[in-house]
Amino acid sequence: MKSTIIKTNDGSDSLYVPELDEHYHSVYGAVQEAMHVYINNGFNFSDISPISILEIGFGTGLNAFLTYLESKKTNRIVKYTSVELYPVASDIVEQLNYPEFINNEEKEFFYNLHKADWNCENRINDSFILNKINQDLLLYQPNEYFDLIYFDAFAPDKQPELWSVEVFRKLYNHLNENGILTTYSAKGIVKRALREVGFKVKRLPGPPGKWEMLRSQKV
Ligand SMILES: C[S@@+](CC[C@H](N)C(=O)[O-])C[C@H]1O[C@@H](n2cnc3c(N)ncnc32)[C@H](O)[C@@H]1O
């Protein structure tokens, strides 16, 4: 999928996909949104370690990078699986300002996330294991259980098939008890689909510029 780099309002980069007329992150702030939705209301909501995380949409690797930086602060061990159908080209990755914007001392770690082989486990370091799966979410069949899911697909009006009851049921069935799914979208259709498969859905304040987000728990 062809994309171009744009600057979001907090100064961090994101990607724009003309084909879908869609951005990878909130235009109000990519890093701000990722920190709010996935780190503060997802990763930090739990204190499990080692923690097994599934991300839908590896994209720029921003969520993986922020998760690693956060895990270091509390000495947590992370096993990170991410499903991605359209890997971002390396010339685009090299231009993203995430290392210098977030933590330039960890620049190598950011690039190592991208250099890691697909479809196998990569020990990026002693506390972070990454498995990037190059597959359509619709075909992906998890063969393990997760504690936390970052559901970061393109918006429901752009890719409605990814926000379906069938997809959420598959993910629910591969969450551990009390497992969490966190997502930036609080659309009615998303809430209803999550509830239908059995999640307890909680609306939370969204990041700056967005009214709400959702955190759902397997009960
Ligand atoms: C909102 S962006 C994800 C942003 C990413 N988490 C990041 O921080 O850059 C959505 C991602 O889903 C991927 N995607 C689109 N359709 C997909 C599909 N059918 N299966 C798996 N991934 C898909 C896109 O290529 C894109 O990387």
C-alpha cells in the first residue's frame, strides 16, 4: 500500500495512504495517541510479566517501540506478535522521526524491529521477543494465547471487514482470562461487535482531539 509521510500536531510523523484516504495515526498526534490508547490504557493497565501481546497492524512499528521503552522502565518481559499484510517499505521507515522524537538512544532498537525477519520469533534483546506475521488478519489463525491485544486496524469505515464479529470472536477466543483488547475506535458498530462476542466493553476518554476510545476485557 503506497503511503507518504506527514507530520501530526504533536510533531511526530505518521503515514497517509491516498488509496484509502486514511492515516496510520491520529492527525492530532501520532505518539500522543499511541501512548494514550495502547500504552497508558493497555500495557500499563496490566502488570503481567512476561506479557504476551498481539497487535493488529504492525505498520510503522510505533506501538512496538513504545511498548519496549515502557517495559524497560518496569523491567517487564514482552512477547510481541504483530499481524501485518502490507509491511512499510524500508526507505519510508528510515525517514520516520520516531527515534529522535521519542528516544534517540534506542534508535538501533527501532530499526531492529523493522529488520527482524517475518513469520518467526526474533529475540531483539533479552526482554523483547518479536514475531511479525505477514498475513491478512482475516486468514490469521493464532496458535497461542495473549494477555493484551492492540487492535490498530484502519478505521471501521475504511476496512469494515476487519472490525467484524467473526474477527473479534477469533481474537476473544485467543485471549487469556481477563485479557484486554484496546482500540482507538469507539464507534457504535465496534462496541456492539465486541459486546456480541462476550467482551465487557468500557468507554474511556480518547487522546487529545478524539472523544472516546474503548478498552474491552474478556470476562
Ligand atoms: C492504523 S495502521 C497501524 C498502525 C501501526 N500500529 C503503527 O503504529 O504504525 C493499520 C495497519 O493495518 C495494516 N493492514 C491493513 N489491512 C490489513 C489486513 N487485512 N490484515 C493485516 N493488516 C492489515 C496496514 O497495512 C497498516 O499497517
